[in-house]
Amino acid sequence: MKKLVILGLSVVSLATVAEGNLTKLKVAADVVYFATDEVKQHGLPACVASASEQEWAVSLNTATGKAMYSLLVTASASNRKITVTSANDCADAVGFERAHSVELGEVNSSDDYAKSVYLYKADGVTKVGRFVSLYQDHADEFWYLPINNDVLSTSLQRYTPDGGNSSLYFKLLNCGGDGYADRASQVGRNKYRYGGKFYTSMPTSDGKGFQSKYEYRNGVLSCVNSANSSMITYPLDLTLGDPLCGENLCVLKEE
């Protein structure tokens, strides 16, 4: 299928890919990469790399690109098909065909596309959002659409799982006894203590000093015997947890 777009006094033929289902949506370095299950039938621009022939790219540094990304997120959130028109160049990402426009289509009622991935609290019961796409090239960070009172928001949020590398301080050697934080009202998680559960430090201090601590250095979290008699310490509350996920990390479920 072809569409004619008149630019000034010239006529440009833009190839349009038939309506398809979104199969990939990724953001990296201010560029959106996406793909559908509809195979491209038009002649590809010479700049397109063989490994990315079935993918599209669009820059987020333009108003048009941001609008297209919003439509792609909407398509993902509502299981709607999309139609893509090519710009016939690779201006936004080397080796990737640039999308000139994206059009929302029908809601996909197929069982194969009815399933989505949702973000739940650590209890595995409370649904907090719907997975949209990975955040750039970070395999453990992603975008999601929040769900409030069973209503799906259209405002993207970024989720970064806590690595469990929060520092904790101890009154005893070898990180024995209760742990303390060095700041008030701090949400943290130490993967080696309290079963990896989140904690919140109390708003008021109960004293000073420590004999040992868990510290994250050179990519490793380890216990170090290192005394300090002047640092203010704050006891931990293990009942409050993380505001989004609860007592532990959020979980993903397909349904």
C-alpha cells in the first residue's frame, strides 16, 4: 500500500506497512526502536542493516518522535494494532529504517496477543502496573504504566529493582546484632540481612557509633570491621517496606 505526501512542489511516495501487532518496544540513547509482526513488503532504504530489516527507529528529540512514542505506548497498553509509514531513510539511527508516522488501529482480540506482563507487589497479589518496555539497554530496569483502582494510567514510570546493596552499621563486630542506618527515614535493602527485605530507618536516632558495617565497594557488598564512635545511627523498622513493592522486590507475571 502507498501513500502520497506532498512536500512543497514535490511528490514523495511513502511506503506503508500493513496493520500489525507491536512485538518490540525499546528506548536507548533517546531513540525508540520497535517492530511489528507484519513483515515489510516494500523496498528498504539502502542504509538499512540486514540485522534490523524488520525494525523501525524514531528519535525522541523531536515533537513528532515523542508523539509517535506516546502512540506506541498506547498501542502496547491497549493491545491495539499499528500501521507504520516509512520515511525512506535511516536519519534517526544508523542501520534502522526511520518511521515517518504511526497510526493506531483496531484492538487486537486474538488470544495470542491478549496476554500482557504486569508488575505486582512482593505479595504477588497486588497489581501495581503493566510492563511496557526495557529502559534503554538495562536488562533489570523498565518502563511501566501504573494501575490505580483498576484504572491503567497513560503516564510512564520507570522501575529500577533495588540491588540490595544498602549500607548497614552494627554495634558489634562482624556485623552482629541489629543493623542501623546512617540517615533518618531512609528506605533500603541489604540482600544479606533480614531475608533481603526492605527496611525504613526511624526518624529519630538512638545513639552514636558502630563497630562494623556492610559496605558496597568495587561492585561487592561485604562486612567490614571498622569502628566509628561519632556517627549518628538510626534503628530500622522492617514493617514499612518499599512504597511501591512492599516488603521485598516487585514481581512480574504474564496473564
